[in-house]
Amino acid sequence: MLRKKSCPKCGKKINQKDNFCSNCGSSLKDPAKKQKEWGLLGSDDSTNLDSNQNTMGGGLIEKMIGGVAKMLEKEMQKELKNNSNNTNLQDNINQEKNLPNNFKLMINGKEINLGDKKQTKQEKENKQKELTQKDLPLNKLSGFAGNNKKEPSTSVKRFSDKILYEINLPGIESQKELSITKLENSIEVRAKSKNNSYFKVIPIDSPITGYNFTKGKLSLEFSE
């Protein structure tokens, strides 16, 4: 037969194995024994403690969360500092190499690369070669002085990197009737047909980069 004891609150007889009083519902467990059963966290591990609560479990959880938060904050600050140092280092390298950051210099619609002063192979190929006197027609036009002298009409077209002169030479059939002479600061054009002699001085000292002759028209290209 089980021995009975009294409820410390209402005094009613209860069994020793009961955890709660059947009369008033009060807890019958020993507070010291209850703390031992719950362990370090205690019976309530909530961090929402008021000023009168100071349980061991709640304080421990709060300290653990606070410690983790501080550790994460330090790691974030360290990462931001490293990223800042890396950015400054890359900027210094670019400055030493004269490499512009997101900077483009445009001249006449063409991009000029300030970071690389060496001309690339493609740029050299694209650059038109200057024509020498050997590349131009130079013929002895017999009877030039005896013909009727005329100054041919011309038109000038200007592009971003070149100037194009077009000279009208009516009656001139082939390059054998044409002579182009490079002077110090100008270009002299002579042409002779059966009845007419054409003479034109182009006052330009830019290099000739190309020429074309079709029946009755001469085109001269100069680079700026």
C-alpha cells in the first residue's frame, strides 16, 4: 500500500508518486529536484526575460546568440576591409600602367586607346600608305604648250579622315595623257587632249593616299 502525504498548499492527502495535487492542482515536485531534471537550460529557455527573471537557462541562450551575432559582425567587417584593399590595389596597378578605368577618348568617331601606346598590327594595316611620285602617272605631254589652255573644274569632298579632290578632264581618254607632279606644298595636274591642255595646281601639302582615273575624271585622295 502506497504511503500518502499532504499537499503543501491545501493539506489534502495525496500519493507520493503524484506530480500535481488532485484537489488544487499545485505542483508537488521539489524545486531543487526539478532544476536537476531540466539541466543547465532550466525549465524555460526563452530569451524574453523581464527585469525580475534571471534564470540560468535564459541567460545562457541570450549570451550564445549575442556571441554569434558579434562574431558574424566581425567577419563581415573583415570581408569589407579586404574588398576595399583589393579595389585600391587594382586602382594603383591601373594608374601605374596608365590604364584608364571606363574611359574612352574619341577623335573623329574613332576610339583612341591611351592605355596601349603601341600601334597594333591591324591598325598599321588599316592605315593607308602614302603614294610617292613613282606611284603616280608622270608623262611627257608633247605639244602641251601649243594647245588651247583650260583650267578644269574641280569639286572637294571632306570626310572624317581624308579629303577627296575630283577633277573633270573632258576628252582625256587614258593615263598616258595625264601627268601628276608632287611639289613641295602643292600638287600639279596636267592633261592633254587633241585640242585642249588642262592645268591645275592643288594647294595642299597633305600626303596622297590614293588616286583613280576613269574616262574624263581624275580623283585624288589626301589624308588629313
